[in-house]
Amino acid sequence: MSDSKSRLLLFFDRPSEPCFLQKGDDNVAFEVPDHYYPDKYKSLTNTLANRFGSGEVRTIPVKNIALPDLSLPLQLPYNDQFSLFVAKHRRMAGKLIDIFINMRDVDDLISLCSYCQMRVNPYMFNYCLSVAILHRPDTKGLQVPPVVETFPDKFMDPKVFRKARETTTVNASGNRMPITIPTNYTASNSEPEQRVAYFREDIGINLHHWHWHLVYPFEAAREIVKKDRRGELFYYMHQQIIARYNAERLCNGLGRVTRYSDFRAPIGEGYFPKLDSQVASRSWPPRFANTVIRDIDRPVNEIKIDVFQLETWRDRFLQAIDSNAINMPNGRKVPLNEETGIDELGNLMESSILSLNRGYYGDLHNMGHVFIAYSHDPDHRHLEEYGVMGDSATAMRDPVFYRWHAYIDDIFNLYKSKLTPYGDSQLDYPGIRVSSISVEGPAGANRFATQWQQSLVELSQGLDFTPRGSVLAKFTHLQHEEFTYVIEVNNTSGQSKMGTFRVFMAPKTDERGQPLAFEDQRRLMIELDKFTRGLKPGNNTIRQRSLDSSVTIPFERTFRNQANRPGDPGSATAAEFDFCGCGWPHHMLIPKGTEQGYPVVLYVMVSDWNADKIEQDTVGACNDAASYCGLRDRKYPDKRHMGFPFDRRSEARNLTDFLKPNMATRDCTIKFTDAIREGTQRQ
Ligand code: CUO
């Protein structure tokens, strides 16, 4: 790896320690021009120089460059929280990303980073540098460390850090004794919502969500934001989160999540995150049960907004769906067409800079996060920061996240419900007959098996002010036994065909044990896989492994290590690998199930690949999580609407009614075993 490029990664090491101190494991420190030192360190410069004069630490001289105007990003205090949902923070970050991206070369960027790292809020700095590295042509090959390593405080119980300090102090030289992160530490069993805490607080799920928003920022230069079908992907990825969450709830005897649609009503669910912020040196504020969101007036964040505004935006959004058109600033109306309507609505809802009329439709989704995140201190009288809903790395921990997104999904569904149901020409694939789908695996035929697993994650990069050395944390998560789909397809067309296989799973019954109607079940459909296969004339037996799912990334990638990347830096293979850090964590592919065996239906459809395919260069080695994350620098690799064929209403009353000859279902069960096994050791 080119030395200077890889030095950029040192800025992710110990984010709140200044960069003239040792960074990384190779004992290097940046030697910055004198005038780069912030005043607070100036008196120390001599001492510091002497301290590192012993030869133990290798210094990297930093170029002296003309510094760009950083006044906007520097407005965020160093020790504050940073939230992409806060418009002012977004503007600051957008500016800093632009500055990073426009630096002439890597050496200039390093120089600027050394200046910024000592001044700019560490969360914002880290985010902006990650986005810039992902998007600059000369740094695309570099792999940004996972945020869990840089800011582990966003993902786990702070007791771990206290223990880590003790452990590293006691045994500073390469201690490998893992620290165990407790499970179920945020509430007791008297809180029914706690039954799905393993999902909400899963580190992999939160990493996926953080990464998704990193790959799809909503405010930066247009070329970065404007990715193929990004508004639709916002809708679909979050729709799938809700479908998955609802399946987990049903497995745990909870009803489907109730949407948060009345902004004047109390939010029944409280949430006490028990996370500490290392940067802000305080704990994340809780939200008490039955909190009501209130008008926000926080001059410090430049947010002054009434709840009424949220309602106004919501009503305008609903009006757009009702009239099937978006009002433009010049009074013109842009009709929502079947092809791109959902994408336009996604951008309007999130909202991003691609929103067609942000002045009028506002910032509904983001401000929902903000209202909830500040509901404990809307006028800043208690000098509190936002709660976990204010940060994409932590939002999914809170039960209210799902209530808010369930509502957003309902609004999108209003639009989807107006579209003409798919007809035979879209659903059927003449000549292709699927006679069965089944599942093979260690749990037996048509059975999925789940249990707990303990795995290790590396923490030392993000632990400031501790001796160096590896710190491993052991955490417990859900895991399933790997399995194989076996699909029998008969091709009666007399010629070879290509088929797209779309595999979904859904619960069979509602919270009262009644069979689900099609309209309810389609919204609970979880995408498990989508793949393409050739079909020769006659009978074909198609086998596909769960490990190859197009939805998930392997455990090692979720918690990926910089050392394990393929290809040369800057090569296409390496760039793709970075992008594919986005993906649903594989260990959460299958819902937990129950000890008795939770009944689900497995569904497969084979559609005509000629109608689905996107003409583009063949994709590199890392194309395995496209369903929720798309492909890097390419179009979404499926022409159909995301969620097809379940994204629309149908005349069918139940799933059996809906079936065409190119589809099949199989009743299966998910059996959960309440035991813990030792899992993957990350390399
Ligand atoms: Cu991902 Cu609300 O968009 O969190």
C-alpha cells in the first residue's frame, strides 16, 4: 500500500487524542507545522518534541499548505455530539466533505487532516474523512476501519471500557483476554420490549445502518448523493428493517410495531441507552416512558421548530401522494410516474439534496428523528445533548426508531397501494414451472435452527488514554445454522433460459394466531436472497447456500479488519470491497424463532432475467449485499421495483391465491435453542 495513502488511516486511531501523539501500532506520530498546533497545545510543543525524541516513535513530517476556510465546520464544539439528522451539522459536514474531496492530492489531504484532527469535532471529522476516502478516486482502495473500532462507545455498555482500562493496565503487552459484554443490560424483563433487545442492540445491525447512511449520505456534493435509485433504496432498506423487526416481535409474543403517527400523543416506550459518549464525556440521555415531543428551540444547535411544522410537512407529503404529483417551487407539478415515483418520494421523505422541493416538503423523516432525540430537553435548559435517535450509529437501539419508521413505511405504502397490481405479464414466466422449494441443513428438512453465539470484536483503536495493546470484547448475538435452498424448476420452453430467483420468508399467522391475509403478509416478507441461474430445457435442481445471500455480508466483513482486503489499493476490486462493508449482518439473516418451532412460509419466484437485467459491466468480486445496499458506482442490479413482487397490493386474498406456476412456497419452522456457543474469532 502506498505509504502516504495508508497514513490517512492513522487518523482513525484514537480519535480524540491529538495526531502529534503516537498513532497506529507502528509507533508513528505526525510532525505538524508549528502554526497548526491549537493554542491549547502550543505551550507543550517543545515538551512534546522532546518526549518523542528518543527514537521510539517515527515521525511523519506533514506538508505546510495554505489552509482552506474551515470556519463552518469549526462551529461545532469539539466535545459536542454530531448528528446527521441536524440540518446545521449536515451543512457543516457537507462543507468539510467537499473540502476533503477537493484537496489536490493525498499529501495535502493528510496535511489538512492533521490540522483538522486537533480542532474539528471527532465524530464529524471521522464521518467526513470516511465519506471522502470512499469517494476520492485516489483513496478508493483504502479501507476505513469499522466505526465500532473507532467509536466503540456507540455500540456497547461502558462497563466494557472500564474493564478494558483495567485489563490493559494490568497487562500492557498484547493481552488477549477478552472482556465480555453483558447481554440484556439495558432493561429488565418487566419491560416487554426487552424481548427484542437482542435485535435492536445487535452491534452488526447498528453497524449496517450506520454504514448504509455513510454510503448514501443525504447532504454532500451532488455527484456523491446522486446514486442510482437512492430514494427508493431508502424506502426499501428501511421497509425491510421493519419487516424483520416485526418477525422478531411475533416470534417473541409481541404484536407488530405500532406506528408513531400522532405527534401529540405520548410515546409509551421509554429507552435508557446506558451508553457513554467518549467524546462528550457523559452518558447518552434517556427518554422516559410517555414522553411527548415538544417544540424545539435550541439556539446552540440552530434548531427552532414547532411540532406543527412536522405535521404540515406530513400533510403536504400525503397531498403529493393523493394528487400523484410533486409541487415544484415554480408552481409546476411533477407527476409521480410508476417508474420513478417511489424514488422521488424517497428523496422527498428522507430528505436529501435531491428532494425536488425541499422548501415546501421540508425534512420530515430527519426531523422526526430530531424531535424524538431532543424530546427530553427541547429547549436546552438542562444542557443535554440528543438521545440515541439522533445518530445513525445508535438509532436502531431504541424501540421508538421502529415506531417512527413503521409510520414512514405506512406513508410509502399509501403510494404503493395506488399502483395497479402486478398482472400475469409481470408475475408469470411462461415456460418456467417451479415445482418446489425446500431447505436442507443440520436442523433437518425445512427447518431453520437458531441459537446464541459469542464472538469477538477488536476495540483498541477507539480506546483513548490506555496503554496500547489488543483489546478484545466478547459479545453475544443470534446465529443460525447454515442451510441450502433446493429448488426444482422445469423449463418447458424447449430452450435455455435465465431466471432471477427471488426468495422471501414471512410469518404465517398474526399476533392472535390467525392466518395472515395477503395484504398483511406481503408487508412482512423478508428478502432472504436473490440470484440468477441458467435453466436448461427440462428439469433443473437449483441449490443455493444461505451463506451466499444477496442481502447479507459475512460476519468478518461486518467487523472487518483492514488487513484482510483483496486487491491492490486503488484497484477496482479493493474499491468494491470497501463499498460492500454495507450489508445486513449474516448472523441476523433468520429471525430467532421459538423453542417450539416458529412457523414461517418460504417463498420463491423465478422471473425472466431478460426483463430484470441491467446492462452494465460485470460486477467485481464483491457483489454480495446488493439487495439492501446496491452496487458501488453502478446501477441497482435489478430493473424491477425493490421488493418485487410484494411491493404492491394484489387482488389475491392469501399467498396461495397469489401463486403462479413460476412460484412455490414451503411451510417451515424456525427452532430456537436457548444455549450459547463459541463463535467466530475475528482475525
Ligand atoms: Cu436510517 Cu431513519 O433513516 O434512520
